[in-house]
Amino acid sequence: MRSLYIGRFQPYHLGHQAVLERIALESDEIVIGIGSAQVSHTTTNPFTAGERVAMISSALRNLGRWFYIIPLPDIERNAVWVAHVRSMLPPFDRVYSNNPLVVQLFSEAGIEVRKTPLYNRDLYSGTAIREMMMAGDDWRALVPPAVESVIDEVGGVKRLRNISEGDSQP
Ligand code: NAD
């Protein structure tokens, strides 16, 4: 059983990690698709695809399952997105997602979709973590230590603050 988990991972946090640990119990191999791979350096998508690959691969070092991490650029036509995803990934048997559009598109294509429980969604949320970073609050306990290191390495907090200051200008 090879499973697919798709997300933007802006940034990858402990909620994503808990989901992947659960998927690992139900799968032989996992494909992790990094959505919106072409976007970075914005307040909602601060990190590049490569930075997100670094976060996830270091955080999952001890997962105990073979996994692939593959960046997926968005396309403008939702109706053919599943074919686009399939063209970029190893074959997969099942998809895990709670994103309503992702669930809808894979279900229409006849692919099994499993929803996952939400872990501490108020805090384990990319939006909440990015807001904490911009406000100077302590976000570090909400991501795996390996992710914290990557964010520090690339100056992620400073980048996000600089970008958000730009947004507030006329
Ligand atoms: P995300 O990083 O917000 O979330 C990834 C998954 O983790 C989701 O299923 C979400 O429910 C889950 N999750 C988040 N916090 C959690 C928590 N605390 N506990 C448990 N689970 C949690 O990413 P997303 O927005 O779902 O990513 C979908 C990607 O697919 C986007 O990049 C989107 O652009 C892409 N997409 C593209 C097209 C297109 O190009 N036409 C169409 C559909 C989707």
C-alpha cells in the first residue's frame, strides 16, 4: 500500500507530523506531495519547495517507512489536477487529506480518500504559526526541532517579517 499525503506545509508542523505517523501505520510507503511548489516569499507561502523538502525530510528521519517528497506546482485547471499530480508522482493507492477541494477532486477520479483527525488545530496550524512568527511570539514548540533548524538556517522569521512590512505599505 503506497499512500499519498498532499499539503502546502507552510511551515511543516506537529499536526502534519502526527498525521504522517498515523499514515505510516497504515502504509508500506508514503508519497508526500508539496503543493503550491512554485510559490514562496509571500506571507501565506513564505518557504520555497526546497526549504519545505528540507524541513520534511529531516523531521521524518525516524519514521520507519520509505517516503518520497515531490514538489507539485499548482495548475490553473482543477478539472485536470489529479492527472497532473499522477503524472508527477510514483503510483499511489490512497490519498489522505482534509482539504475539501483535494478530497473532491480525488473522489471524482475514483481514488480512495481518507480524512485524518485534526491534532490541536488551533495551534498546529500554518496560519497560526506564521502569525506568531510575524508577531514575535514563540512558535518553536509547534514544529519538530528539525523544522526549527531549517527555518533558522534560511532566516525564515526575518523573511516573513520583512515581507509583511512590505504588505502594509500603500
Ligand atoms: P496544508 O499544509 O494546509 O494541510 C495539509 C493537510 O494537513 C490537510 O489535509 C490538512 O487538513 C492537514 N492538517 C493541517 N493541520 C493539521 C492538524 N493540526 N492536525 C491534523 N491535520 C492537519 O495544505 P493544503 O492546503 O491542504 O494543500 C493542498 C495543496 O494542493 C495546495 O498546495 C493546493 O494549491 C494544492 N491543490 C492544487 C490544485 C491545482 O493546482 N489546481 C487543486 C487542488 C489542490
